[in-house]
Amino acid sequence: MIIRKMTIEDYDAVYGLWKRIKGFAMRSIDDSKEGVERFLLRNPDTSVVAWHEGRIVGAILCGHDGRRGCFYHVCVDPDYRMQGIGTKMVVFAMNALKKENISKVSLIAFTQNDVGNAFWRKIGWNQREDLNYYDFVLNRDNIEAFNQ
């Protein structure tokens, strides 16, 4: 198993992984190759992939705004779960954030994502109940779709 920094050359394999994850949500613009490339250019050292036997089996988009880090699209191929891959990727991304002097990291998990929510609790993350999450759509062409 190789855990390493994600590059834009990984995009097709990462996108293929995203497509295999049931219930995974992707946006037409943000998660396009151009959107991910824009993200990686802004955050060149913090996103991560897991390689096993010549293919990507896990990925995290990770970035920061100079104050707080954030994880997006954390996933492990269902055939490779419960092997510590997610934890290794999280540690890799958190260490990358530390190198950039980021002291706190957050993420958003869908309430219906039982597997993901159990994972975050298991590795010691705290669910915030003192916040409300808001968003506002600036580009209605950026269509969100869930894998069935």
C-alpha cells in the first residue's frame, strides 16, 4: 500500500473511484477535472491517494484557507475498507496541514453516511452540535448528483 500526495494525473482514477461509491455526491463543475485541478493548484501538498496493486483505492481532497483545514470527498473503495487505509490517509493529510501551520481541520459528512460517520467517531473526531451549516449556491449550473 502506498499513501502519497494526489496530483492532477490521478484525476481519472480518483473520479472512477468516486463513481464506484454508493451514495457519493459529486458536482458537475467542482468535481470536473478542471475543478479538481483548480483545487490542487490552490492546495498542492495536502490531498492524498492510496495506491494498491496499480490502482487508486482511496482518496481525500484536503485544503485550507490559511487558518483551518477541510477534508472533502474522503473515500475508500468498499473492497478495501477496514484495513486502515482511511486512517493512514487522514494522518498523511493532517501531517501535510501541520507542515503548513494549520492547527485545526474539519469536514462535512452526510447524516445518512453511516459508514463514514462511524469511521470518524472511531478515529477520535468530534461531531459538532453547536453549529449550523449553511451554504448558498452561486452557480446553478454546478449540478450535484448522488451515485445510486
